[in-house]
Amino acid sequence: DFSGYTDMAIGIGRIFGFELMENFNYPYISASIREFWRRWHISLSNWLRDYLYIPLGGNRGTFLKTSFNLMIVFLICGIWHGASWTFVIWGLWHGLFLVIERIKISWLRVLSPIKHVYALLVIMIGWVFFRADSIANAFGYLKSMFVFVQANPAYSCSAYLNLIVAIALIAGIIISMPVVPWLARLTGKWRIAPVTSVAWLIGILALSVLEIANGYYQPFLYGNF
């Protein structure tokens, strides 16, 4: 929903003649946390870089000074999202791995084929703290994820997984990858008649409205921020 509503803002802006920057660039194809923050919430990332990281000194200093700057920036990033220890941990978690990735270790080249898996694991563990109501709930969730012990029935996949969710997950996995740019490069350029494109968009809009009408109240997560 985060990427979707920013796309809506970009589209509405263009109607009124404003060119707003792209805010997401397929963040889940990242092979590092550094790359993730270049692709995720780009406007916030740029703001943190220009108004916090660079004024603090950026990477113009020793490794320890640069590491300190990164940790301060992401501590503030966490607190910006909410006054909770879970957000503090989420921010410091990302800061920690950004520091680790600045260490030049030769064996990292050996791990190159699994860097994407590493990045996804770090990101998903971070999201647990971001979304959890408390640190205890976060660790309970992580225990269910990695130890396969259901500390709480609410953490069970069976409590949420149904056909609609399964279809949405498969679609989300596919669309989170740059499938359209890949196809565009493969074919040279899209040759779709405008009427076909409009019909496709109207169909998606109609299905979305039907889903909303038949659905239940689901609060907008980022409305909290």
C-alpha cells in the first residue's frame, strides 16, 4: 500500500502539472541493505542523506566516525516513525548492517550468489520489529519464523492464509521484481494500443472497487505516520 499510494500521488501530481520523483525502485531485488535504501522510500532516504548524514560528516572521516554517523541517522529514522523501542531497534538494525557492509572483507565475494537472500532476511527481520506492538511480540513472531514453534496461535500462517491471500502473495512476488522493464527490453518497446491499455486499467479499477466493497475494514498502516 505504501508504494501504491505514492504512485497515486505521482499520478495525481502529473494531472496538475507537477513532476514528483519516483519513490520506490523495486527495493526487494536489492542485494545489500545499502542498495535497499537507495531503492526504498527514496525521498526519505535522500532527506536523511542530505540533512542528517552529510551535515554530520558523512563518510569524510575514519571508519568509526562514519559508523557513528550511520547509527545516529538510522536511530533518528527509527524514532521518526514512532516513539517506541521497536522502531528504535528497527532503525539501529538497519544502521548496524550498513556499518557491517562498509567493512571490506574478501570472503564477501564468495557469498555473492546469496547476497540477495541475505538482504531479504535482514529486511524481513527488521519489518517484524517495525510492525510488532512490543519487543516481546516481535521475538515471539521471530521464534515462530525460525524455530517453528507456535508461541502464539496468532503467529500461525494458517490464521491468515487463504486462496485470496495466496494469489496476492504470488502476484506481489512477481510484481516486486522488474518484470515490466525486463519485458520492455526484451521486446524493444511496448506496442499496445491505447484502447487496450485503458481497458486493462479500467478492469483493474473495477476489480479493486469490488474487492473494497466486499471486504472488511482494514486500517491504512502508514496513516499512523
